[in-house]
Amino acid sequence: MLRFLSAASLAMALAALPAAGRAGSTPASKDAYLYIGWPIDGEVVKSPFKVWFGLRNMGVAPAGVDKPNTGHHHLLIDTDLPPLDEEIPNNRNHLHFGNGQTETVLELPPGRHTLQLLLGDKDHVPFDPPVVSRRITITVR
């Protein structure tokens, strides 16, 4: 059975961080649930491969749209979470889906890779509490 961090669980885990390191100022639904629907943790894939994103109890909207309880996906590849009180970087390890996309096709080199989702607000800043998926590990053959 797959297990994911709820926004409430992550908020509790981050409670010990200094206030400046916690999250942005846009409020998130307390029961938001972000996950990678495919591939699943431990999957062996052939590149290129599709990744699809799931979100419950919040909506998806393009970057720049200021609507409560909506945000857009950021896919973190082979990296840790960025600072949660700053704009999410935009580079090869932090992919932005600012048009509201809920899936993508990735091409990664052979080997082990980690994938994790982080929901950003209209300005690409994580919510408060942060809405983040469980980190999965895949192998590209």
C-alpha cells in the first residue's frame, strides 16, 4: 500500500523549523493530498515515460491565477525540497507546470532517480502548510 504525507502531517513535521523556513503565506487546505499517480515507488521504466500527478481537496490552476485553494505542480527530480518560504527554483531539477498541467513525459538517463511533487501558489511559492507528495524512487533502464 502506498502512503503519502498529508499537508497536516507535513506541517507537524516542519513545526520545529524556524518561522522563516516553514512556508509561504498562501493558506492551503488542511486536508490537501498531493501524490504521484504513476510511476509508483520502485517502478522500473524505459525512457521516455509518462508521469501523472494527483491532488485531492485543492484545485489546479495556472500560475498567476489568484483563486483560493488552487495551485500548480512542480516536479522535483533528484533533489531535496527547496526553501519553503521562497519561490520554487525553475531548472532541470525543479520543473514548473505553470499552465496547470497534471502530467508530463520525462526523459531521464539510465539509473536510479527520485521524483517528488510540490504544489506552488500563483507566484510559485509553496503553500502554508506546504503541500508535498511522498518522494518516490524509480529506475530507468
